Amino acid sequence: MLQTTGAATLAALAGCNTGTNDGASSGGGGGAPDPVRERVDVDVDEIQDGGTLRFGLGAGIDSFDPSYSTNAPSGNVHGLVYESIITQDAAGTVYPWLAKSWERVDVQEVEDGAYEPYMVSADTDDDGNLVADDQILIRNQEAGEVLSVNEAPDAVEDGTYGIKYQAKLHEGVKFHNGEEMTAENVARSYEVVENSSISAQTFDSFLYAEVVDDYTVNIYGQEPDAEADNQLPVDVYPMEHIEEYPDTGADPRNDHTPIGTGPYQFESYETEERAEFSSFDDYWLDDLGLDALEWWDGPDGFPTSPVVDEVVVAIVQDNATRAAALNNGEIDLTYGLNTGTYGEYRSAEDFRLSVTNAGAYNFLQYPVTQSPWDDPRIRRGVNQLIPRAQIAENIYNGYRNPAYTPLPEMAAKAGTVDYEALTEELRPQTEQNTEAATELLQEAVDDLGVETPIEATIETNATDDRLREAELIAQVLSNTEFFDISVEDFEFTTFIQRILGSEYYQQGNIVLIGLSGTFNPGSFYDAVNSIDNFGQCCNFNRIDTPELDEIATEARFSVEAVEDSQFRGEQYDKVWQGLIEQAPNSYTVFGTNVTALSTEYVGYNTYTFSSSILPYGLHAPEDQQVAYLNRE
């Protein structure tokens, strides 16, 4: 059986708060609803240039290199420096960015065993897993063979691939070191991702990048892939980075400067305190103009780059301290504060809130390999005890929405046939219903001969809101005859290291944490349910649902899914229904991204994902988004 390297799709742990179907992605369009609530617009004639924006980040920067980063908050730094051949608006529509055009040119089924003639023998580690020095794309465990990046070109040359996209690049794009971006940069940037922290999230679909000429590159996927338009591209690196930087990536802590094509260049970093960035004078869009973007239809005079000269990212991990810094004028904006403070900012004259429905949720993950949690009736019973509406209203003050399905609405366009109908179907099984839960739990306890109360611990990271959520759930469960639940909290980094441990699943703990997914609906399945992500984000308790894996794979990796959105939605509906039936996780609330900011920062709107709260607000032509400072 052939296995890809992983199933995650750039999901990230959101502990501090993670497209088109026709292939014609050379222009925008959309049709999905804008997730930004009460979007603020600006008059381009009133925009003021200059100033220093001070952003409060509620987590440390794990790496300045996006290929070596796994937490969502660090993306706010990456987005200042690095860019890709595409960008996405707040609703998920794909637009060419560093590329003038980005189009699907071919899609085809890949027969079973099609890659076997190109595979080579591989060694095994102590656990029997196939390993190689080079990045593995596909494994044949039974034969002891792998397809690595070295063999992929031969397969493509013979016409063995699932999907093919072509990018035609803008000419004259410069990196911060003065190097011009060419097709070679795009193709070889995948080398940076090889065996990096996000390699499994890239090489589960990517096969090969082929330079056609100086400004044209073909990118191939292993399988027909309905998410290829937004999943195949990666950030583009200069040759200095590709050829000279070590496996630790571009990070000032390793004496290697982050270098991209973005509107800001790196200036300095004080460890765990602050990072500083300045405007890049040779930014490509300033030189080419917005008319170089074939999809641009905005107003005359709209800025070609951010109008703020400098950005200071202050690292302030404590929520209360960060709120005090905002109140005292030490920072201009921040996000992820305790929801109890939002009312103060909404009513204050000098501050406001920007709210966007987010691609994130909180979830409980059960120890599914440990008795009695290995019985889905126990898990379904707990699922119907969780007070989702109370959590959303009382813990998060209405800034979260009850999660009655495993799918956030912002990913619903490709993830279901009818989101409203899906919610209506699943809500009776996920809404709090003590009577139904009691009946189900009593049946399971009697059949299993389990003594009650069942003791367990909910473990979570130490943020006030999430701790209160865990305590409320524990209280509700413990108020029944079936459970005695305690709560233990940890500092975020310590917590992540703990739950990613290879033997953690044997401890029998319930995990409560947040997931920031992507616009790809599969990201909300794969990350927390696929066995390929055991020990990664975010399968901590060795969940294994092979029959649902197969359906989820068909919903993304098939010609029919690429070409028929109805088929894709039908397959995903089966996945969500199966997840509620098996209940390896309970989804509690869907997130909103709430940014608190000074009214001196004008025109700001927050993004769908917490990884782009800062860069999106500064400048995003795809949504005609720009913000400026008015210190008067």
C-alpha cells in the first residue's frame, strides 16, 4: 500500500486565542461571504503615509522562517517578509500574486502502483518506518521502497502525475538582498521545505516543480487534488537562502537573516521581546503597479504597498499585560485578549474592535485507545453533555459560536452540499441533551461493566478563557453519576511538547486545545483525525479512522472532486456524519478573530486566520484592504 508523507494541510495549533474549483485561477472572483464583520473602508484620498505601527504578539516567535514554524502567531512575522505565487482574500478566493497567472493545465487519475517503477529501496528506523536522507514523497511499506524528490522528475517525464499547474511570474520582482526572482527560485524553494517542520503538510501533495523558462514554472501534484491551487504553492526564497542556509532555516538566532520579496525587510530582534521591520524600498508592486495584477479592479490611487514605514512586533505573552500595553499607548493593536475585556474596548472612545469569523475551533480529544474511552458510546455521551451554547455566551461573551458540526462555516463552500442542512442534521447529536446522554452512557457502562464515576483529567494550556471552558466542561460531566473529571493546565510551549510526545496517548487524558485550519475543509478532518498526523498537529491520542480517511481522500484527491463540487461536498458530508458517530473529538466552539486596536490605526480589518492578523490589515489589495496611522 502506498502512503504519502502526511495528511495535514497547514493547520496550526491556535493555543493563544491555523478556492476555485474550475482550475482557472488567473483571476479573482469568489462568491463566498465576507467573514469580516462590519468591515471598515477608507477613502484613498485621506490615507496618510509613514509612522511606526506597534503590534502586540501573544506568543513567542518559534522561527522567523515559515518552513520551520508550527505555531499560528508566528505567521504574522512571516507575512511581512515572505510571499508566495498566490494570495487569498478573507473568504478564501485564490488570486495570483508573485505569479501573473496560476492555472490548472491538466488533471488525471493515477493508477494504483503507478509510482512503483520509480521507487528505490529505503532503510527502516527502530519502529520499522521507512526512512531516507532525502525528502520522501510516497512510501511502499510492504516492499520497503520509497519515492523521494530525487525520483519524482523521472515519473513526471513519463507522464505519471495527478495534476499540473503552471505559474507565469511577474518580471522584475526583487528579494531584499537585491536578487531577482525567477522560476528557479520558485522551483527550488521546495528544497527549503524538505524535511522541515512543515514537510508533511507540503509533500503529501507536491510531486515536482519544473522550470520551463526564466519566468514560467510547472508544478505537479502526486494525485488529482481539489486543493492544489492553494496547497501546492510555498513561500519563495532567494538562492542565498536555498544554497547557503542550514537546516535550521532563516532565523536571526542562528545568525541568518530572513530574506523574502515582501513589503517589509527584517531589521532586528531582541530575544522574546521585540522584532523590528522596515519598508522595502524596491518592493515589486511599487515598481509594477496594481495594473500588473490582472484581477485588480479597485479605485484609482489605492496604495501599491503598505503605507506604514516601520513595524515593531512586541512579544507580550500575558494577556493582561498586553491589554495594559494597549491601554497605555505602548502598542497600537493586539489580538487574543481575554473576552471579558472586549466590552471595554467596544465602548471606549479611543479604541475599537475588529471581528472576523475565523477558521478555527476548540476541541476535546479523547484517549480513544484507553478503556472505557475506546467505546464510541462513552464519547458520544460526553458529546451530548457539553454545554456549547453556555461556553460561547458565558465564557467567550458571545465572541465564539457553538460548534454543532466539525466544519467551520468559512470552509463550507467546498466542504458540504448545504451547510445549513448539515448543521440541522448533526445538531441533535451535538447539542446538550442530558437525558439522551444519560441513556447512552448507562447502556455503555452496563455493557462494559465499568465502575463509575469514571476518572479522567482534562489538560489544556493556561489561558484564562480556555481554562474556564475546561473547568465548566469538567463541572458538567462531574455533576453526573458517570464521571469525576479534574483539570490541569500548562504553559503553552510546555503543553505542546507534552501532548506531542509519542507515548502521551497511553496516559488516558482528555486534551482541550484550539485548531487553526485553512480554507481547505479537509484540514479540519486531517489534522485531528488522520493517523498520519499522530505525534504532529493535531492527533495526540492516536486516533485512527481508516474508513473516514478513505472518504476524505476521495473528497480531495480524485478527478471527480477536482471537476465536480457537488461530488466533493457529498463526500465531505459523509466524513462529518462519520465523525459525529465515532466522536474521537468533540468540537466545542468556533472561533472569531478579535483584534483590539487604537483608533489612531485607521481602516484596519482582521483576517480569517490568526497567522495573518498583522500583514493582512496593513495591505491586501485582494480585499482592497489598507490601513494607516493618524497620530494627530
